[in-house]
Amino acid sequence: MFKKPGPDKLDPLAQRMRKIADVSHEETTYKAATTNAKRSDRKSTFKAATLTLISGERIDVVVKNVSETGARIEFLRDISLPDRVLLSEPTLRLRLWAYVAWQERGKAGLEFVKT
């Protein structure tokens, strides 16, 4: 039952794992993000917040770190964020519009809109 396959046969589980590992994840490039900007000092945090999309939809997120110029958030839903969102967190006194600088599965970097 748990014998290793012979040299002429490849392990089907190993083949499947290699195939899964070779698939690249989807990366979204946002036009509003500035590049080559000096990063601000970040303050680590773990605060529940709300992200409001342009459409009015609200998403519960966690603010993982915050700086004067932006924040890193994490969320459970697998959605693609629009270019611009509103981040609200009362204890940090955040209610700011932000550009989505980058996004991966369940994580995003926000750059606050300068007013």
C-alpha cells in the first residue's frame, strides 16, 4: 500500500504537488500606486477595521501595520479590490481614502490619498 514506485514510475502525489507549485499566483498591478517612493516608518498593529469600496460594499479587514503614508491590511474574502478604497478604524482615528498599491491573496497595501 505504501510502497515507493519503481524507477520507471513516478509518484502521482509528487507529480500533483509539482504541478500545483508551478502555478503562479495572480498579481494585480494598480495604476495609482507610486513607485520608488521612500517608505515611512511603520507601526505594527492588529486592529479590526472596515474597508468601504466605491460601490458602497463594506469588507471587514485587519490593519497589520500603519504609517503616515499608508497601511497593510489583511482580509478573508477572495476579492479583487478597486483602485481606491476608504479605510475606517476608530481607535487609530483612521477614516482615510487610499489607493491600493498592491494586492495578494488576502493581503493588500494601501497608500493614503494626500489631501
